[in-house]
Amino acid sequence: MMYIKHHGKNIVTVLIWVDDIVVVPNSTSMLDEVKVLLSQKFKMKDRGVISRILGVDFKVESGKITMSQERYLTKLFERFG
């Protein structure tokens, strides 16, 4: 499920998959606001910058995000040859 909130020039996208939540804001103030709101309603842990979800590895550097399924594909090749 995906939610998008606009507040002036700020935008935050919240992605939810079962018990995983990914918050993607365009400002730290929106990130802080969403984290406060979510923590008031749910027991949660802030795991920092995304590194892996749903078998996809993420690398965040220099203003860009790289996604890879290399680990998943390697496991498939090992299993099925």
C-alpha cells in the first residue's frame, strides 16, 4: 500500500508491506513529523536509511538510490543451477 502526503512544498511517500514501512520524504522535517505520528500509534523501530526490503538491496549515496536483486538471483542460481 502506498500513501502520499503533500504539505506545501513538502511531500512524503509512505510504503507499507505487511509489517514493514518505508518513509520517503523530500525534507527532514516531514520525516520527523511522520515518525512522531507513527510512533504515537504503533510500536516501531527506526532502522535508519533503507538497506534491504522484499529481497531488494538498496544503496544510498551521493543523492541517488541504487536497487539490486543480485543477492536474490545468486540464491536462485545456487538452488536451481
